[in-house]
Amino acid sequence: MVLLFCLSLMAEAAKPDKKFHIFLCLGQSNMCGVCWRFNVDILPNLPKTLPNSYIISAKDCESTGDQFHFSTEGMRILGFRYAEQMLKLHKYKMKK
């Protein structure tokens, strides 16, 4: 129920002349793990379906080797990519 409410808010936020924005950032699952199909079948179509949704790449994020989890470094890289996307959406420029 909460998800449906949030999705309806996102649809409203995508309409022109709105003064608020709701962004949905979704990270890919472990690229080398058993959930990789999610990255191929579901995520690429999400921005077409939900306005203001963005996919955060997990490419080259290190795994723990169990096919499910990212290593600490992999999580840091993914977190940095989330931050980068949100700053970009709010029109902040990143210093390299």
C-alpha cells in the first residue's frame, strides 16, 4: 500500500509545473550473482514505466563471492554512484 502511494506521488511529481520532485533510484543487484536476471529483465524498463526513476549501475562492484552480496568496497562504490546521481538530479556539480 505504501509503495502504491509513493508511486502515485511520483506520477504527480513528474507533471509539469510542480514544485516538488520525488526520485526513485534503484541499484542493480550483484552483476555476477544469481540475481543478474533482474538487471536484464526488470530494471531497464523501469524508467519507461515510472517517471523520475533512475538505475544505479553495479558494474565492476566487487562481490563477496557468494553470488548475492557486495563486498565492503563494492558497497562503497555503489553508494558513491547513488550519491552522484542524486547530486546530479539536484543540479550539484561533483568535484573530481
